[in-house]
Amino acid sequence: MTERNGRDSRGNRGGEGDHGPDGENAARSGVPGVARPTVHLAVYDTLADWEPGHATAELARNGYRVRTVGPDIRPVTTLGGMRVVPDIAVAELRPEDSALLILPGADTWETGELAPFAATARRFLASGVPVAAICGAVPGLAREGLLDDRDHTAAAPFVLTATGYGGGDRYREADAVTDRDLITAGPTDPEAFAREILRRLAVLPPEVLDAWFRLYADSDASAYPVVAAAAEARQHRAA
């Protein structure tokens, strides 16, 4: 059984690769005088609604501001039929204004029309700002050449091979992989995708993050008291 399909053992497994420094952009809600860091979520037609939800919810709960970035500022419609009006256009997005760029999957990655988001990811990584890509966004980054020298994962190796990229020897069979400032995950692992994002930004203490993952990825009820206690402590800090 590969790691990707090993649901019985996933709770104690971290993603592969170098997770980078902890806490560079982290901030907690309820701390007087601390500005809320901003995370940017890319939105576009046919966006896979379920993929970024765990990550954005926990980021917002823990003091981050989530702003949406579209191809332009016209409304987009997700795969689930939700209408989203982007806060800004991708051409306006600057790495220095962000703590992280999240790139969900979408059917439109296959058409090449989302290439500006891949180019933006290149600028983010060159500036030392993390990028997290899942599902169809991963082949999009492969076409941009961003996976050639970084460990990564995806839905399956052949999905990336079809892009003609040069990083096949860096593919890892795992639920999610972090290498330097790039996080990748396949479409069936939104919890692991969130785990790597929360770890990279040091949003939750390691023991709470481990419990959070076991609760949501594996329905491990024994993890609930740890997650609930952390939520209560967060509420007290914000009061």
C-alpha cells in the first residue's frame, strides 16, 4: 500500500521534504498591535471548491486575512456553482504583500489560460514567499518549470509526465510534499494540503496540528480534545 492510499496510517505521517523555517509569517488573532498577515487564494472558473477549504478556514481562524485573486476582477464560478468576486486581479498581486499563495485545481488549468498564475508562482518563489498547489495547479507549475528541481507529488506521475517537464526523478508518492517554499498535493488529499500549509506558516503547534490532521483526515475521535482545547484557548486570546 502506498502512502497516498494508506488511510489507516496517515495520521502519524508528515509530508515529505524540507518544511522550511517556522513562524516567519505567523501571527495569532487577538494579539494587540499585530497586523494580520494576508494569504492569497487564487480563484477562477471551475475551481475545485473542496481543495482549499480546510486551509483557508484554519488560517482565518488563526489570525490570517484571506484575499481572493482572479484572472481579473470579474466574478468566477466554481465547480460547485458558487459565484466568487475576486478581491484583486492576478496582475496586481505582489509577493511582498503576501504570506502565501494558494493555487487550487480547476479544469481551466488544462487549457493554459491560467498560465499567469504559474508565472506569479515563479515570482513568489523567487522572492522567498511560499506557494501551495493542489490538483490541476500542480501540472500547471510543472509546465512553468517549477518542479524540475524540487521534490513534489501530484495525482499520479503520468499526469506530470504528460506536461513534458524535467522533474520526474523528484516525484514522491505521498499525500503532500513540501520542498523549500513549494507545497504540492494531489486532488484527494485536501487535509494533507492544509496540514503542510499550516505547518509551513507555523499556524498551529506541532501537537495540535498532528491532532487536527488525525481528526479531519482519519476521523480519529481521540484527537478531538486536543483540537477543542486549542480552539478554546484561541477564543480566550481573542476575547
